[in-house]
Amino acid sequence: MEAVNPPSRGKGDQSYRNTFDKDGVTEIVEPAPLESISEGVRLDSSGPGAQKPLRKMQSKQSMQWPFHRRMASDAPSSVLTSHFRRPSSGWNNIKSFFKVEEDTVSLSSKPLVPDYVVHYMRGETPETLAQKRDQRRWGERRTNVTPQRERFISQHLELEGIDPWASRVKLDTDGNGFANEDRQRGVGRYFTGWKGGATCNIILAFVLLVISVVALILAISRKGASDETVVFSGSCDTASSINAGLHAAINVFAITILVGSNYAFQILSSPTRTELASAHNKKQWLDIGIPSLRNLFHVSGLRTALIAVALLCAVSTQIIYNAVIFTSPTGFKSDIVVVTSDFVTGAPFANGSEFNRAGMSQTDIFTLQNDARAGKLSDLATVPCLQQVGGEFDTTTDALILITKLSSARSSVIQTGKAGDMFNLRSMSSVAISVPVDEKVVDRCLARRGLPQTCKVSVSSLLLGVVGLLHLVTLLTMAAVLSWRNFEPLVSLGDAIRSFMRNPDPSTASTCFLDKQDVEEGRWGFNEAKYFTPTDHFWFFTPSIKRWTVTIFSWIMITAPTAAAVALIIEHEPTGELTPFATATPYTTFLLGGPDATPLTHAQAAILASVPQLLIAILYLTTNSLLTTYWLSQEMSFFAVAPQPLRVSADPASHQITSLYLTLPRPISWVLYIMFIAMSFVLSQAVFPAIVSTSTARVNGTEIVGIGFSTLALLILLAFLVVLMVGVLALGLRRAPAATYADGMQKGNPLAMRGGSCSAVISSKCHAAPGEPERSWRLPLSYGVVVDAVGAQQVGHCAFSGVSVGAVDAGKIYA
């Protein structure tokens, strides 16, 4: 059992007490008399500085144990009762945040004395214990709860007045509060804390670099120095499956790089204590525990450059990776022949330019006429046939005959053209008609089927080489972060609290209730005393208005175009059907440039189709940052509920813990990671390069290069975006854990961070009371009253403490 010496609280402080539950958690609660104690109320006594008794107390005779002494006090105390279970180490068990803690009477998880002895020492009887059980089952019924004024402190803590750390040699420490004995040595330091997370990201970046280099070598070996390598050619169904599988793997790689770069961004943008002190001296605050653009104006220029390189490489990888793979289906630039009704009976036709704008040979037209007479052509419904005429290409038909209700004595062929052309027809009566027209003009439609459609899956060697280069730069950037000597950033909330408790910040002294609004308005450093107003803190109050604005704007930037594209394409699509993933159709493919424009290469079209991936990357960065502020405030709030060990990002000492994640817990990070992989993949199948190799009955090898859209994939992407925003807003409706009493109910938390992370606010909570053990930051810490306010003119003080705190009272002022 580790001994903790209760410090002297200064003049006027008469008592000091602890109550231990079965988990070894120290809690200070409002005491109640032995005869009227109720469920959920633990034994307690006054906090430091209290003088006025609440009522005359009755005492019962109890045993005196050799390792305990009884201390009684008539001083009032603050109330702090926790009905919440302390979260498990690492914050991984999210479901345990709000589990009700069972009542306990044990001194610790390994009790020193039997429970019945403790009951006796607490003045409990079998009747009072039975009453508690009934209250637990049926609730409290008209019971007046009056606090009991006694506590028990381990006698070992006060033997000869020895400070448990006094016998240790005081070692030099740096500004962050790291003692030389606490620093990890050897290779092990690269696998714990933020360095462990950076090491994992470096390993992943190296693996992805190797994969891209091997893929590039294989691509070049198959096609030499050619820009494209055909991975597969054949059935379009098989090609679609290969394309989808490769894009799924690609987006796992791309989002992994994005997540790793965001991790490096948060580390590099975290200030050191020196940078923080410099900013505070200028009355400027910095962000702690979150990725921050604000901090870039206060950290070194080299770190800012590394952040820019890491994020630029991550976003570029997201775009170019999705352009490496593309599919090229075959199609037909259908010949269109507009004729009179007697064409199919063998009527003569003219072949001059007036009637043959497409330049079809007489033999080709004659072949179509013979096939129509022989019944070799498919008879299509008028409306679907006219729909095919308006498309740039067709996937099944290489020739169409439109039999109109017009008549002509000069030629049974009125005009020829190609799919996508607009016809200007002139009949014998000199009536100008534009085709495509409705069924009132076209009587029948005959189609000649072409060869079965085939598809190719190709890889751009050039873009694959660019991806490999980006991986190399990302790897070197992350390695630079890890190898930076004497770089000790305050990455996590625990880092900042440890540093501020080790070396208090004079710019925030005597302002324990400083909030973000005070800081932004410059009202800090004036020793202002304030009342605590207990109100429920919803999570959506934690991010600042600016952060909410940026996040919502980044969400709208991708959601609005997606919804507009779905509406326009469904309206433009004649059949109204949803098109499959990454499948080019005549009505969902849009050509790039005009007739006289230089056609784009396949790689250029692929990059252009992948540009929307930039919006996915921006949305991830903003969403991750907003969720990080949620959990930063939640982590802070739990210190006001029960003692918590500091979760630091490096060099944990004593009770401190460390983890590979920085602030956002791993379960939430994984959910975000998987969701953005899914959204990135769906987007790659919703907007894609449409490279169609078209042919006619006479000419082969013509290409159509454009951008294709899949309405099915767009709808799925839209659904993901809605689920993401609903999830973020739903989390915002959660409340910070209650830590104080108001109107007989637990309500409010003095550590809830309204308006986001703020270094000055955190600093103001870390000014310990006189007599606090020198290294109390090594212990599980709790936040509350360390100097009680006595009388109307007295000012109390709240702070983190490793020994004993009282609950904040809404009727008193603190500074």
C-alpha cells in the first residue's frame, strides 16, 4: 500500500480526511449522521479551511486500530459524491463511462480489515445496512440526510511527519515536469506513447512504399516505359469486380496515409512548455490535445513546414491513388439513318451530301436496307430507340434506322448521322424537323446489334510512380518527427496538467474558474473570483463556433454537389434507373472540352475525376478535430468526478498511464477510419474517368474521354454523409458527468471545456494549494476545493490535487 502524506493546508486548516472505496479511489463527500445516512452517501469530513459546524454531532464509541486514528471536526465541508465508475485505463471501454458504481464500505480493493469491522467503525448496525438495501431497491423515502463529521486516515501517513518523497533525492527537471529518472531509455521509448504511435505510422508508410514500388516494377516490366499497363481485358463484369477490388485496397492505403499524417500534424502542432510560456506572456492561448492550425503561428517554422508537407502529401496521395486504376469499356458510335416508310421495301435512295451528312457509303446503306427487308434487325420501341440516338455512344447497337412518317419523292433516305448528333431534316414540304423527336414523327425503330461489349482495366505507371514518391516523402516526414531530439511537446491533456502542476504558470494564478470566453476577451491575470454556476454541459458546447462552422462547411461542400448530381442525373436519365458502380452509360457520361479542344489523356481524365477526393480528406480532418474536442472535454471532466491517473503521451511515472492514441479513443478512431474508407471507395465508384473505346461498322479505335457518374454510388455516398453528420450531432447531445450538487441533484461539472481546448483554461486549474505534495502529479488526481471559503467575504480555491479535495459549492466564490 503506497503511503501518501497529507500536506499542511496552512493556517486555519483544522482537518483533512479521506474515504476509500473498494477500488482504492479517494472521494470527499458530504457527511451524514450515523442514524440517518442514506444510499449513495459516503462518509466524509470537512475540507481545509472550514470552521463553522453544520450541527452538533453525536458520536458513537468505536474501536481504535493501530494503523488508524479517528479525527473529528465540526467544520463544514463541500460535497463530492461520485455515482460514476472511474473509466478504465486507456479510455477504451466507452460503454463504462456512465455505469452506476455500487455502494462499498471496503477500504480498498485489498481491504486491510474485515468489512464488519469497518461497518462497526462507521457506526453502522444491521438495521441501518438493511435500510440501505431497501433504499437501493425502492429508493430513499423521506429521509433527512445530515453529513457525518469524521474520517479515517492511514496512521502510516503521519508517522513522524515524514513526507513520502522527502527522502528521495530531488532531481533536475525540465519545463515540462519530466525528471531525469522518469525518462525512458533505449529502444522501448519508441514503442510507447506518441512515439509508439509515430513508429506504427512509419512502419505502415514503409509497407505501403514497398507495395507501390513493387507494383511499379511489375507495371514497367510488362509494358516497358509505356504510361499504361493493361491489367485485365475481357468480360465487363469481371473487369468491374477487379476495378472495385483494387479501388477498395487503394482507399484503405490512402486513408491510412491520411490518418497517419493527421497524427503527425497533431504532434507537430502541439506546443512545448517554452512556446506555451511565450504565448501566455503575450496573453495569447494555444490549443492542447487537438490538431490545431492556430498553434502553427507559435511553433517553430521547421515544424510548420513539416506539417504542410505531411498534409499536402496525404491529400495528394488521396487524389492520385484513386486515379491510378481506371476501366476502359468498348462502345459503339452508332450510325443513324432517318428514312421514309418505303425504305424497308427497297425504295431507291440518294447518297449525296444533302442526304448523307455522316458520309456513309452506298454499300453500308444498302446493307442496312437489305437487313431490314430480311427481318435481321431488332424492332425497338420508339421511346428507348430515340433515347439511344441522343447518347454519345451505345453499348449494344452499332446502327439504328428511324422510320418516320415523312415522305419524299427524291430519296427514301432523309438524313444520316451518328449517335449524339442533332439532325436538321427537310422534307418535300420544306418542313424543318429536329431529331431526336417524339413518337409522333418516328413510326418505327430498327437496330442492328454489335459485337459483345468488352472492358479493360489499366494502371497508369506514371501516376503509380508519383504515388511511390509521395509515400517516400511521407515516410521521411514521419521519421523526422520521431528522430527529433529534445522535442517534448505537450501532446495530451495529461502532458499539460503534469507540466502546469510541476511548474505553475503565473499568468493564470488565482483564476481557478477562468473560462474560454474570459481568455478570448483578455480577462485573465486579474485574480478574479467567480461563482460556479452548475449547469448541464452538452458535448456540442465544447467545440468553438469557428470549429463548428468549418466542419459544417466542409460537410456541405461535398454533400450539396452530391445531392445536386443525383437529382440532375436521375432527371436526365430517360429510364430513371440507377446506374451501377463505375459503369459508363450514354446519359451519365459527360465529355470534357469542346469539339476543338485538345483531348485529355487518360491520366489527366483520371486525376480530374479524383479531385472530389480532396473534399473527403478535408472532411476527415475537420471531423476528426471536432470529435477530438468532444473527448478532450470528457477526459477533463472525469477529474472532477473521481481521482484519475494522468494519461500522458510520454515517460509515464508512478500512477501515470500512457497510450498510443493522443486524445480521440481508439474505438472512435476506428469507426471514423472505416467510415471514411467506405466513403472514399464509394466516391471513387460514383465519379470516375469514362474512357470508352468506340467503333462503327466502318471505323475502329475512336475514343470518348469524359467523366462518368453512377447514381447508385452517389446515393450511397449521400447516405454515408447523412449518417456521419447525424452521428456527430447525436454525440453532441451527451452530457458531461455531473460532479456537483444543485437543488438536491447532481448537476454541472467545473471542468467541462466550453468553447474548445484552451491552454490558459487548463493552466488555471493547476495551481495547487500550499502544502500539496511536491510530486502529487504522479498520483491519481482529482479536482475540487483545496481551500474552502469561510464566511461571505472569504474566497476559496479549486485545483487539481493528489490527496484530498472537496466539491465545488455554488454558493461560494473561488479564485
